[in-house]
Amino acid sequence: MNDIYTWHNDLYPLIKKRFDVRYSKRLDAIGKVCDVVCQDDIDYRMEGVGGYGEMPVYDGTTVVGADTKRTFITTITPKEHALKVTSTYKKAKIDYSGESKKIGTRLADSAYMTVLNEFYRLFGGAFSNIGADGVAWASDKHPVSTEASSGTFSNLIHDNLSVSAITKAQTMASRFVTPDGLPFACNMDLLLVSPELEAKAKEICGTNARLIPENNPDTESSQNAANPVYGMKYLVVGGGNAGFSGKQWAVADSLMLSEVLKLVYITKPTVLVSPQDNPLITDYIGYVDFAFGFGDARPIIFSNPS
């Protein structure tokens, strides 16, 4: 790296490689519950869960047409985020490898935390942010469909986290119907908790949780009480000032949640090089254009204890 006019381009491939490797390793947690969509359109539109309903009896003459207008449409609009780090020719010349690692790693961490904080805020705002159906993601008054006569359903309880509260939520979900009137077939296999409840989640979902944790192991009856949610996985959806807090938790169908919870990129996190007029100074810019959105409330039941 001897050319004072090309040093910024020489450093860039190392920064970019470090950035990409670091970011891809840290995104795993979000990808477990969220579908990632990459597109070049300004908005992303998605329908809630549901299909065409039960097939009517065929009379031998007329085939009834499917009704596809009962689900709500969610629109997700990504926003740009950018941050620059200024480097100098002298820093790069003295510590070529170290400078590239530092810039690439720190910009990747900044990009990741930007996406992660938005992910947390989506859950933290579940009790107040309005969705496509006109109510919050966590609400006791979700319209079943766009038809006013279809009634409402609730995906909100106010119970403290326990095995019995989880099974209560699972039973609630088994009674949901889709907008087309069919039973909502689900498997509420994922527990989502605040950082304050992580220890409790480990107690309920851990490898030693075959027996119900709330029971007293000193009594004969409790020694035979199998934990009905044994094997359930858990994920902490909070940190810092974002996401679930205190006693807040939720239970979800991990497969169906990824169908209605989207991370939409117009541009995935990347790093760009932007030389200044002064050849001794260059900016490296971390950039991402993204947004999260949810399209249906059925795959998740929230609890917000008082």
C-alpha cells in the first residue's frame, strides 16, 4: 500500500470482507423467526394467513369461485440507514490489517444492532403499534376477516409466565379460525421472553425440565407431573431499552410466525468507500435499507401482566 492515491481502494476489499463475515454470523437469531425478503420495490405487500375456505359440494354443473378478499393487506416500507467512519492514509499505512478489521467489524456491529433494535422494537411495540387490521399486534379485538360480520378474536392475555399460562395460550390458539372460516392449524412451539424472564424460560424449556418446574419436587404427586411444554424453544426479544421488558412474554408457532413476520431489504447491510477531495482522508460508509412488519396476529399470543 504505497500509492497515496489508491490506498483507500486497496483497504476496501479487506473492510468489506470483514464486514460481511461479521454481519452474517450475528444475524442468525433474527432469521430463526423472521422471513427475510430482498426486493427492489419501494413497498412490500403481504396478506395475512388464510386461504380459500372449505370446498363446497360440486353439483355437477357449477364450480364456485374462490373468495380471496377476506385477509388484511400489510404494507412494509424500508428506510435507509447510514453511518460513516473516516480513515487516514497514515493510519492505514501503519496498521493496514488492523485498520481494516477495526472498521469492518465496528461498522458490521453497528449495522447489526440497527437491525436488531428494530426487531426488538417491533415486539416492544406489539401492545400499541397498529397493524393492518386496525388494532395493535397484541389485542383482544382482532377482526377475524375484512367482513364486519366475521367477529373478533384475542391474542392477548395478562398471565405471569408459567407452564399453565403457556398451555392456556396454546388452547386459545387452537380455537382460532382463519379469515376463510377454517380452523387455524398451529403448533405453538416457541416461547418469546423479556431479558428479565430468561431464567424462567430456561427453567421451563431447559434440558432438565421434563417435570413441571412450578411443582414441589418433595411431594409424591408432583414427581409424576410431566411438563406438557417440555422441548419448547425460547428466544429473548429484548435488550437495552427496546423489546419486551419486565413480565412480558409471548408464545408462537415458529413456522407460521416466519410467514407473517418479515424483514424486508431493499439493500442488505454493506459498506461503501467514499474518497474525499483530500487524498489523505477517506470515508467508509455502512449502509442498509430495511424495515420489519407483521401481517397477522394468529401465529402469536402475547401476555402483558400488570
